[in-house]
Amino acid sequence: MRVGVFICHCGNNIAGTVDVKAVAEEIRKIPGVAHATTYMYTCSEPGQDEIKEAIKKYNLNRIVVAACSPRMHELTFRRTIEKAGLNKYYFEMANIREHISWVGENKEANTKKAIDVITMAVAKVMQDKPLFSSSFKINKRVLVIGGGVAGMQAALDCGDGGLEVVLVEKSPSVGGMMSRLDKTFPTIDCSICILGPKMVDVAQHEKIKLYAYSEIEDIKGYVGNYQIKIRKKATYVDWTKCTGCGACMEKCPSRNAYDYFNFGVAPTRAINIPFPQAIPKKAKIDPNYCRQFTKGKCGVCAKICPTKAINYEMQDEIVTEDVGAIIVASGYSLLDIERLPEYGGGRFPDVISGIQYERLLNASGPTAGHILRPSDNTEPKTVVFVACAGSRDKSIGVPYCSNFCCMYIAKQAILTKDHIPDSQSYVFYMDIRSPGKGYDEFTRRAQEDYGVKYIRGRVSRIYPKGKKMVVRGADTLLGTQVEVEADLVVLGTAVLSNPDAARLAEKLHISYDTFGFYVESHPKLRPVETNTSGVFLAGACQGPKDIPASVGQGSAAASKVLALFSKDMLESDPAVAKVNINKCVGCLKCVRTCPFQAIKENQLRDGRIVADVIETVCAGCGVCTSTCPCGAIQLQHFTDNQILAEVNALCQG
Amino acid sequence: MAKKRYAYFQGCSLEGTAVEYDKSMRVVFDALGVDYVEPEDWSCCGSTPAHTVDHVFAAALAARNLSIIENMGLDVVTTNCPSCLMAFKKAQYSMENDGTFKEKVNELLDEKYNCGVYAKSSLQVLYEDVGLEAIKNRVTHIIHDMKAAPYYGCIMNRPPKIAQFDDPENPTSMDRIISALGIEVCDFAFKLECCGAAFGVPKRKMVNELSKKVIAMAVDAGANCIIVACPLCQQNLDLRQEQINQTTGSNFNIPVIYFTQLMGLAFGYTPKELGLDKLIVSADHFARSRITKQEYLEREKAKEQEKKAKKEVKKQETGEEENP
Ligand SMILES: Cc1cc2nc3c(=O)[nH]c(=O)nc-3n(C[C@H](O)[C@H](O)[C@H](O)COP(=O)(O)OP(=O)(O)OC[C@H]3O[C@@H](n4cnc5c(N)ncnc54)[C@H](O)[C@@H]3O)c2cc1C
Ligand code: SF4
Ligand code: SF4
């Protein structure tokens, strides 16, 4: 056994608080260590070359690199030693940066700890066994979850790249939040005019299979081979027959159904097509309001429908699709204004949310594009916008900035002036965040060309006074309290993750942060990857994001999938669980505990039942190894003996 | 089950400027069978002056009283004054959640406090423990010409983490009690607005302006009486009402009465028994104009019948028109 140990300075990152030379000297004394040295940047090209040369020169057959986290460079160095002719699993990384130099200030203690950690790695590497990957075929179809602008962009790019796409959208139409917007900043172009054609492309693309009003029920498998169960929720309308004529909607007697598309600005019918440009343009019954369901009788739509599409007996249906990669683009949700009682959210009809105002501005919205305040349908002359309504507010549980409210508030204030020339808008803000291209110019235009009055300060209270809403707040630039009597108040409500974000993440085995936004693999260098290979992110499900950024990520995720699918075969990771059939007693406890269903029962030729690991499905989590009462199932590269060797090394040191 | 016994902490205001609050609360508690005893040798609750200077000292003042109550074997203290209430709740909260704080406080006390007493406002006791149903059943008289603006003041429900009662932005407990008395409640936007509190001494003008806003909003909402639960609010709105009129050019004449006085009136007690004579802006006319529940119900019935009869007549008239 001839172990080579390479200790990295990482510039001053490690060498600043660890005496790397002393460490090397100490490590050299360990029996079996044939070579130990330090290097400024081991991961650089000359650094890697030095490892390769040392392997030849000193005839090394096991390598330890003491540097940063294995999440950073383990793959890099495995490749290096493979190129030098060693099996890539004859390699260990000792993390002396994140675990030592970055967290401790005491150089002496750090140096001692670094020696311990490297001694453990040396003990482990001596126990390492050569492992070999097998390769398997990729299913070159991709699942896109969420049909907002990010998901549609990803689907179209994948489709144009020749991949078959399965697009699953939870609501009855694709389009997401953008389909509800009137105009978009900073160019004030009509949202649906630029989105509509994309929606139609999605519907007509020969490579895209759209499941609208559907949700992900279950995901099994691994990168290259996923089996997806999709729940097609009952619409009570046979979409193969529905022509979208809308006759049912006109005649439906239940006129007070909640309108999810319009965020409750006005009621809709129990049977409805959410908006004129909906894709697919099909009707759907809301059983919470439909009289056939609530009262047991009605049947008007069934009578009226010219194609006999109505089916009150319809049930959810589960379908299966096989894919090789997944793009998650499930978007975001918004803080309920009722969570802002000091602003009278939910109590005063003339205090509304930004997205509701977007619907009032929109020509196909409930007011046909006339700004009319909800309480009495009159045109408001004074409109107050409240920025950061719930955002950057720890007491609401939203310490972060919602990213695009500053911008859409400026947009809505401009549009207000366009709609009602003799109106005056006010914006209460904390600070204006407009760092995008052309964005700051845009918010200035609102102030300079459209006369929007910006008041720097928080609103403390909103209360009714006659027909007006009095908005009381601080003007922190003047150091006074101000009160504005408004006809309408628009709250720029905080962006939240979806209520079901965590549930979806658990199905996908991806991580999410405290706020339910999905976590990318690296905040700078791997922004659309997740730590689960084969699963990618796009759009606001990863964090609040405007349209340009969401579209950019949609395309980025698509290009990642296209790159992944450019090969025909994928290599499997051999560091998976393996059953020793001589020790296995067939209790099958491991089968029940494995979170990935990677272990199945197997009957040997002599009739004996044992456990059997499906190598490509096993994620190497190791849960089974601690479950097995006989020690029969071992995780390769992390066997009991290998881990005990590390523990021994530590305790002897 | 034995009846719940409360410790009643009177507090300094209720001995002085707000005796009528104390008086009327006792009447109402007795009428509804609430059992209460007073701790002996109670002292300052540690409110305003103390807690602006030293939190440990303020908590110790509160905890001294709580520890006396604890030693009486009681676990709930009720008080009328929101300042006392919050002084107790804050001391309790800080001591329960911060061991070192608790130690520091206990160092100042002869008798250690073990955090076993919870404070409840008399409003909370009546609203939650007695309940609206019992209150409704006890009503004997209806004040049919009153339109009440319930004014909670700024501290009773806030901060919610400590107050743990009702909604911090739109409380409704007093609204509901007033409704249970058969009295009309106005939609009043300034339920929680600041009245100026104790700043009446150093900054009279500011307090006059703040209190004016509250009264003006109540009048705008159509109220002819403001119902309060805080001695300081009552003082600022009632005692200073004339001052407000003089300094701000307003012309208010609206009674400001404690919700317990209102309950007493609805339970048939005399103005004297409820200390109505202590008010500056008189509310006696409400005592005079109240009618018995029975009379009220009869009147309502008569009104209902009259309405029905009118409808009938109308129907006949239009019916005749249809078939000439
Ligand atoms: C009032 C307002 C005004 C705005 N104005 C502008 C503007 O002018 N310019 C601009 O650039 N940005 C604007 N934005 C921001 C814009 O809405 C977002 O940038 C954009 O919608 C993000 O797109 P997305 O596809 O990531 O998410 P979304 O639009 O939220 O789309 C997500 C989609 O996924 C679906 N979905 C969710 N969960 C699931 C699931 N579990 N399974 C299947 N499908 C699921 C949803 O139904 C939805 O269709 C505005 C936002 C608001 C609130
Ligand atoms: S269900 Fe019938 S009536 Fe309704 S939209 Fe479809 S075809 Fe038209
Ligand atoms: S738990 Fe162990 S013994 Fe039981 S079936 Fe699995 S491998 Fe075999």
C-alpha cells in the first residue's frame, strides 16, 4: 500500500489558519504514506498534474487530497487519478477548509484537527476497494412541472431540440401568473400578447404532451429512468368533446363561484373557462359551487352543451409517463392580504392586492379594463400603492425581498395615469429596488413623467373615512407622519412559495429552504441544477423572480437537459448498497425501510428468500445498512469496516 | 366542580380617577356570579414610569403582587386596568421565557415568584369565562336609543405575543358583549387608536389632538356613546372633552362610559350603583330611556306586525292594479 497525500493551501483560505507544512510532516510519519506534500491550489491544472506525476514517480496506489468539501471537487480529483491509471474509488477527500480553516481561528487547534481528519482519510483510503460503474440507457423524454412562462419556455426549448416533453400544469390552463398580468415592465408591452403565442405553440407543438388540470401523484426512478404517475383531476367535462364555445358558462345559474384566475375580484360561474385565451380552452366545473353537487339537482349545463360533454360522474384518473429528466417550474404564490390586518386586508373592499389590480387594469378582466373600485364601482382618483406589504418583514415570516413588486408598482402607477389622466398615485416604499436593464429609468419615468408621488416610509394603518380610505404612514425623508386620503389602496403583497412546494420537493427528493423555495445546486455556478441528478429548476419556484429571469432559467434548464440527453448511456454510481446473500436471513426489513424502493425480494435457486438491490435505483443513502439486523447489507465505499477504520485512526491518534 | 375563584387586582386608578369602573365591575361580577377575592397588601403594578426606566425593576413590582396571589393558592388574576394587565403579562412572559431574567427579578423579591399566575382582563373573564350566553340571559333592560362605539385603546390586545387575547388589529370581544346587551354597535375604525395616554401631563396639546381624532371618528360613525375598558382612555376622552372643545374648536358632547357600567345598566342597576354620577359628560339620559326587556320585545313584535300589515296592504293594492 502506497498512499499519497496532497494538502492544499487554497491560497490563504486554508494556509491562513492551518500550518499546512506541519500537517504534511506529521502525515508523512503514518505507516503506508509514501508521499505527503502541500500545494498552493491543488485543483488548478498544475496542481492536478503534480498528483499525476507523483503517482508515477512514487508508485502511489491510493490518493488523499486534503482541501475543500468533497461537494466541491471530489469528482475533479477522481477524474485526475483515473487519468493516471488508478481506480477512481481509491480516493478520499479530507475537508480541512469548510470544516476547519473557515470555522476555527486558533491555528494550533486547527492544525491538530487537520492532522486528525487526514489521518482518518488515510485509514479509510487503505480500506477502499476498487469499484466499477455500469452504464444504462437513458429515456430521452423530459417532464416539465408547471406551465407558467418558465415551464413553457423550457418545454418549447426541449421540444425544439427534438425531445419529447410531458408538461403537467395544475390549473386548468397554462400561462401561470403572467397570463393574469396586464402590461409588463419595463417596456409596457401587453402581457398576453407576448405570452399568448407561446401558449398556442405549447398546445400545437408536436413534441409536447400537455396535461392541464393535473398534478404529480408519484415519482419513482432515477436520472435517465423515471416513472411518473400523474393525476388528471376530474373536470366533469369531457375535454375530447368540449369545443370551448362557452354556452354552459352563460347559462349556469350558480353565479357566485370563487374566481381563482381573477383572484376573487369578481365571482364567476360554477362551470367556467378561466379566461378567453386559456389553453386548453375547455370548460371545468367547480363542485364546491355547482348545484348538481351542492344541492343534487340542476343539470343545466348538461342540457345546454351542444356536444354533450358534461359528465357529473367523472372521476380523477391516474396515468403513467416514463421520462429521463425533470424540470420543475411550479412558480410561486402571494401573501393573502388578510395576513395584513393593520391594512384592513380582507375587511375593506377598497384595499386590494397588486395582482387583483392587475386584473382591474386588464381589458379581459372583470371590469373590461376600466379601473373601478370594488366597493361602489366608481373610478378612483387617488390611488395609493404600498410596497413591501409583508415582504422584508420578519413578523410575517418573510425577511426577504420579493424582487419584482417595486417594478410592477411603478408600472401600475404609470398605467393608472394612462387610464385615468386626472388621477394621482402615491407609492409608499422602503427603498426602490430596480437593478435590471432599463429598470431604474422606468421607475424614474413614473415619478418624473407621470407625476407619481413616492413617499419613503412604511404605512402603519389604513382606515375608512366616509368613502375614502385613509392611509397613514411615515415620511422618513421629511421626518413627519403623513395621511393620504385614497379612493383605492393597492398592496404589493409578498411573494411566497407554493403551499404544496414542500410536498412536491419530497416527491422529487430535492431540497427546499425555510421559505419553501427550491434550492439550487450552487448559488452561483449551478443555478438551475439541483443536488438530485436529473432534476432541474426554472422560474420563481427557486425564489422570487421576474419574467426575464424566469424565461432565462427556463431556457437554461432546457439546455441542461439537452446536454444530459446528448449521450445515449449514463454511468451508474457504484457506491450503492450490496447484499451479502450468505448473511441475509430474508427478513426483508430493508425492503420496507428503503425510501427509494431500491430493494426487492429475490428467490435463490435453492428456494431461499434474500434481499436484492437494484443498483440503478439505489441512491446510496445507507438507511438499509443500519436497519439490517445481520449486517448483511453494506453500502459500497462506506462499509462498516471502512468507517470503523476511520474511527480507530481517530481514537488512536 | 368548584367555582373558579379569581384574584382581583384593583390597581391605583381604580381607587382614584376610575372608582366607577371598580364599582360597576363588582356589581357586574356579583350579578353574574363571578367569585373574586382581593390580595392583601397589594402594591404598584410596575406600569408606565417603572418599565420605561428598568425592566427588571418593573417586573419585580408586578411579580411582588403575583407572588402574593400565588401564595393565596390562586392561578388567575383579573384586573380592569389594561396597564396593570400588561405589566403582569409582560413580567410573566419575560420570567417564563428567560431564566436569567427570572432570577434577577426574584433576587429583588422577599417571596420568590414561581410564575404560576396568569393575568386576564375583566373583559376577557366576562367574554371567555362567563360567556355571551350568560350575559344575554342576565339582561333585564334594553338601551334602545344608544349607538355605541367600542373603544379598546392601544394596549389591551397588543403585542399579540404577550396579550394572547382577541385580534390585535380588529378586536371584537367588547363589540360582542355590547351586542349581547341588545345595543347597536357602530362600525368604528379607531378601536385601537392612541388617545395620548399619560402624555396629558407633559404634552397636553398633543393628547387633545389625538383624543379629538378618536371622538371625531366615533361621531362620524354615528355613535352617541363611546364604550371604554381603560381608565386612562376614559379620562382623556371624558374629563378632557371640554378641553378638547376649547383647544381644537370642536363641539363634542358624547358620554364615555365603561363597558361594565353599560352592562350594569342593562342588568337593571341604578346609575348611582354604577357610579354614573362620576362621569363628566353625563350619560344619565341612557339610564332614563332604557326600557324593560319585556317592553322591548313587545315593541319589536308590534313593529314586526305593523310591517307585515303594510306589506299585506301593498300586496292587495298592487294585486288590484293587476286585475282591474
Ligand atoms: C401583480 C404582479 C405583477 C407583475 N408584473 C410583472 C411585470 O410587469 N414584469 C415581469 O417581468 N414580471 C412581473 N411579475 C412577476 C411574474 O409574475 C413572474 O416573474 C412570473 O410569473 C414567474 O413565472 P413562473 O413560470 O416561474 O411562475 P408562475 O407564473 O407562478 O407559473 C407557475 C405555474 O406552475 C403551476 N404549478 C404550480 N404548482 C404546480 C404543481 N405542483 N404541479 C403542476 N403545476 C404547478 C401553476 O399553476 C402555474 O401555472 C408580476 C407579478 C405580480 C404578482
Ligand atoms: S362544455 Fe359544452 S357548452 Fe361548455 S364549452 Fe364545452 S362545448 Fe361549450
Ligand atoms: S434487512 Fe438484511 S437480512 Fe433483512 S432482508 Fe434486508 S438484507 Fe436481508
